[in-house]
Amino acid sequence: PAAMDVLAMLQQEDDNPRGRGVAAESSGRVHRDAASLDAAAAAEDQRKANKSLKLSLREQEAGILHLMTARSIFARLRVPEPSWDEAGRPVWQVPGERFLQRAYDELKLCCHPDFSAHPRRREGLAKLTEAYETLSDRNGKRDEVVA
């Protein structure tokens, strides 16, 4: 209880850079976008979580190289390609949404702007997103690709 009183007092204090007092707001010393302390703490926690997930530049390079050189959208997400039956129809076991999401999440660490500083991250993310959206049928193109 005493700590909460101190926190409340600091939030209202004018000379506190993250305070909520009128003087602090007019002086421009309020936390960016006038966010509350809770929002600032949540943003800092998210930044630390992202930093802990970042791959080394060598791992980012390997992931992006994989995405750029994959011969099909199946290979981009490391999903088995369809086979063909005697009649020439594709036979493909559609992977579950969780499987595709996990594969996407693992590969996005090498090319998503929040996790990567690689110069070709945008190209890699575009190829990864295209493969994910197609195979999960979010863009309605899965049947065209499989057939």
C-alpha cells in the first residue's frame, strides 16, 4: 500500500518526466505520446522480448537465403509438396493452421523488421507472407497452386 501511494504521488509530480501534472505536459517532459507508465512498461517489456528472440546476422542470412532460393511456396515454409495419383490429380495433405503458423513464426524471425536488421528483410518477408497466405488459403489461391 505504501509503495502504491509513492507511485501515485510520483505520477502526479510536476518535475517527474513521466508525471501526469499540467506543468510536465506543457514543458514537453511527458513520456512519448503522453502514454501512461503502464503502457511504457508494456512497451519496454515487448522490446526486451523482441530483443531476446533476435537471431544472429548469420542465422538471418541463412533464413533469408532459404526464402529467396526456395523453388516453391511449399519449400519456403518447409511443407511437403503434393504428390500425384494415377489419374494425374494432386494428392496433398493440407497441413493444419497451427503447423503453418509455427513455420511462419520461426521463419519470420530472420526477416521481420521487429527482429531483423538484414538489408533484404523486406524481400524475404514478402516471400514468406505470400507463401503463408497462399498455403493457409487466406488469399484464396491455394487450390490454384496445388493443382
